[in-house]
Amino acid sequence: MTNHLTVLGLAMLISAPITNIAMAQQPGWAKLPDKASFIHGDDLVTDAMQEPDAAAQARMQTPQRKAAGLSSVMVTRDGDVYESPMAQEDVALFEEAILTLEALDGMPDVPGKSPRLHAADGQAADGHDAHGRDVNGRDRVAPDSVIGPDNRTRINRTTDSPYRHIGRVATGCTGTLVGPKHVLTAGHCVSDGKGNFYSSLNVSIAQNGSERPWGTSTWSAVKTTSGWLNGGDTNYDYALIVLDEPPHGGYAGYGVYQGDDHSITGYPGDKPRGTMWTHSGPVSTSGSYRLCYTIDTYGGNSGSGIADSGNFVRGVHTTGGSRNCGTRLTSTVYNTIQRWINENP
């Protein structure tokens, strides 16, 4: 048996229903002999990562880098490491298969689901009401943001939809439930891009200051791309944290990027610890892999979902500075996320 996709396998992939793509796109997971290298500690990812030059990123997409971007690595909480590689010679065939599937069937949005349980709503931890005013009716004072005036809005009712699917990752990042126990976030929120994983990956869904309506969920496994883990390639900067148990049974929908205005909601590090903030604005593509925007973000927003007006996640926020950008949910990324979720139901 070979380590890569066969032409027959790709032909089967092309003719398979969309729901079966994730199980067919890559070979199975092989356990590696060495344990994972962990970096320990909370709040290690709190600074905004700068967006690299788009032209330089485009030049970097050699067959080897593309293969790494299509390969996956998984580590369990006890440090076991598994790899699911994509051979370089299969990259073009795989991309052709994805394009064929797009033309034949499209990539349907994965719908979200409401929670089974409902946490009690209370006043925000800082004493502001749902309109951002304090107990005396005064508006809060907003500090400077990354880009221009700070237009972010504090989310005080974090247990309302769609905010109840958003959580704070212990590394200092943000993540979004896109499955019952599956948190989509940035690759750099789970790994330093130099072969090491972070160990503090527990998630507090709908955290609101010191309040954690559904507690803190323990992680059991995390998956990311080889392109990010071993090469720090921002084109493949996304990851999935698998939790031990579903926090509340609900999750957000997601799908391939389609344009229009979007919002970014998460836990920026320049705001009071554990408070959730949001801002909306236009989003545009930057090459084949990236989305860029002037939506206000800050370190700590890394891993936030880039959500459309229907609250479907269409990208993952990763970088900030003179412009803010994130990983675009292309058909390939969408397919990979589906596969990762299906493997750990």
C-alpha cells in the first residue's frame, strides 16, 4: 500500500458525495515514534502576529509547501503524535479533484446547532449593561485600536446566539465551536510554527470576564497542518481543538468564503481580561489563501471566526497590523475541517 493518493482513489473522491470527501482526501493517521514537544503556560499567544507580504507568500507556494499545507498533524493531551501526509506528486491531482467537486456539487454550508442547555444570563462582570453603559447610564470609554478609532462593541450577553459558540482558549486566543466538541482556531494558537505545541488548550465557552457560563472544557486532542506546525506558513494557519466533552451541545455553522461584510468576535488582549468584543466590516480576498479587512482586532483575537451576516464562519483571523487578515475557508480548508471533525465525533 502506498502512502499517497492513487489515481483510482482520486477518481472515487471526485464521484463521491460531498459528505464522504473528508474520509477520502488523505491516507489514515500514522503514529510517530517520538512524543510531542510542549511549551507550557497560559496566555502565551497575546500579541498580534504580523501579516507577511502577499507577493512573497505567493512565491513560497512550491509543491513541497503545498503538500505540507495539505498534510495534517494531530497530538493528544498525553503527547502522542500522529501524521497524515500528502505526497507532493498528489497535490495537483487533489486540487483538480476539489475543483471538479466544486463544479459538480458545490460545497454546502454546514449548519449550526443551538445548545441543549442554557446558562443563566447576568450583568456583565464589569458592571455594564447589554448596551455598553454602566449602572449610572454612562457610556464606556474606548481605547485606541489597531486601525483608526476603536469601533468595537462589548458583548455582555455572551450566552445569546451567536456568541455562545465563541470561547477563550487558555493560550490567550479565541476559538469557535463548529461541532459539538470541536473548536476552530488559528494554528499559531496551538503551535509556535517551529514544531512545538502549546499545552494550555482548554476552552471557556462564552466567557464573560470572570464568568464562565459553561465552565472550562478540557482538550483531548488538537489538529493542525504540517505547513503551519513545521514551517509557520500563514497560508495554512488554522487548527481544530477537540474537547473531552461537548460544552453545551451547540455549535456555529461554517462554509466556504463567499464575500459580503463579516464580523470578528473574540477576546482582544487590550480589553479587560476575558471580555468579548465584536466589530464588523467589509472583507476581501488576498490571493488564494487569505482574507483581509480593516475590522478592528487586537492580540487575543487570533483564532476568532470571520463570520458572515448569517453567522456562518468563513475564515479564521490570524494577523494584525497595518491591515488585518486571516485564513480563508477555501474548499480545501472546508474539506479538511470536515474530515477532522468526522474523525472525532
